[in-house]
Amino acid sequence: MKHPIQITGMIVSGMLAILIYSGCKKDSPSVSNEAPSVEMRIANSNALAQASFEDAAGAADEAMLQTSASGTSNRLSAGQAYQTSCATITIDLNSNPHVMTIDYGSSDCLGRDGNYRKGIITVSWSGQALDSGAYRTVTFTDYYFNFNRINGNITVTNNGLNTSGNRNYSLDVDGTVDVSALYSTSGTSDTIHYTAHWNKEKVQGAGTFWLHDDVYLIRGSSSGNTLSTSFTAESDSNSPLKKETGFPHFTSGILNISSNGTSFSVDYGYLNGTRDNLAMVTSGGQTYIIRLGK
């Protein structure tokens, strides 16, 4: 196994991992070395699962845009791929449903986006995958994302244009993440059972074929359980999560999380939504600043 020095990309898109729970002072936050609180462990489990399955859905998108499944002659070249830069892509358009395999091999390979992957992602669909109303299913065979094993299935539905004129997609997940003890924040292995229903609205980048200028607003909810707890999470109705492709963290939006009678919120718009690694947590009437883990 290759030895990772830094894990970046989608896995940290919402990750509250590791570290840091401190008294709030917005202009100059202090940092402590205290162990992660219950809230941080719960938030990390939700964020880790969400990031893992979103990454797989994104890899399927990128693979399709390199093949005739895109329904257009203006395709991504292999040199423009990030999430599938070290994968072998094969496609069968004669079968019904159509099938595409994204094979990263049996050894951990480092993608151009800075994430490690191995194993196989399989995508099945009918018709033109990028047409409004089209849907596709994503499944896994011995698949690992940043050394955690991913199982289950994802259904992505193209909802067409919403009332704002923006294309949007539904993302439904039912799966598990087997967290490696070596890379967990607690130092022990765990399994996250995760279900989710998210809506992703593309608010920037629709006019180009290049994926890395895309910006999404994400709304919806998820639930899960681990060996020690269960949780639910929901985007705030007035402040959806903003994801700028190519930047590892959400840049704005609020996520509300509940577990066993405990409720708290995570505000990614700390410091006015700039591209930084800070977020603000409100729990039990107290406000804290955290640094988002790598």
C-alpha cells in the first residue's frame, strides 16, 4: 500500500474531522489539542459518508464525459480527468441497461485530484445518460476510497431545469463505509450505515463542458449509524450547502445535525463564505470555531 501524506479533494468537502474544538473568537480563533467531542465525531461520520458517495457519483459523471455515453462529440480527454485519471474505463452500449465499468485496479492509485482509489465502480443506465429524466445506478466491487471500503448503491436522477432555470439532480444513497482504523479520527475501525436524499443544483458552470468550474447548491437530508451512535443531518432551509468544485470544503451553508437528543449546527459560511478551512459550530447555546480537517 502506498503511504498517504495528505488526503484532499471530495473526502474533505464537508469533513469536520480531527481535532479542533475551541472557544469562539471570529477574528482570531484559538486552537486547542482536545480530543474530538461527540458532536465532532458525529459530524465527521456524516461528512465522511456523504463525501465518499458524492465522489463516486462524480467519478461516474467524469467517466461518462470521456465516452460516447455523454451523448455529445465534445468529450473530456484523458488529460482533463481528475477523479478517473488512473482508471480504465470500459463501456457496453449494446446491453440494456447500458453498463460502464471504472476499474482502478487492485492497488491504491493516486488520482490527479489527490485521492486514493482501488476496485471497481459499475454504472448502469438506459437512454442518453445526460438527458432530463434519465437516471443511473452506481454500485461497487471491492471498492476503496481513501482506504475506506465503500458498499451499497447510488441512484442519480437528472431532474432537468428547476424554477430558477438551473439543472439539478437527485442523489439517493443506501450503503456503508467501512472506516479503516489507521485513518479514523478515533483510531479504531468503524462501519457507517448511511442513507441520504440530496438535491444538487448547478448554479455555475452550466455553459462549459469543463467540470472544474462547476458550483452546486446542495439541499436535503441524511441519516446513519455507527458502532456507537446514530444521527440525522439536514441542510438548513434558508442556507443550502455551497460546493465549489476543486475546493475541498463547503464555502457556505449550514448543516443541522441531531443525535440521541443532542442537536447542533455547522456553519460553513464563517468569515463570509470565503475559501478557508474554518467553520462555526453552535451546540447547547455555545459557539465554537473549528478547523476543517485535511
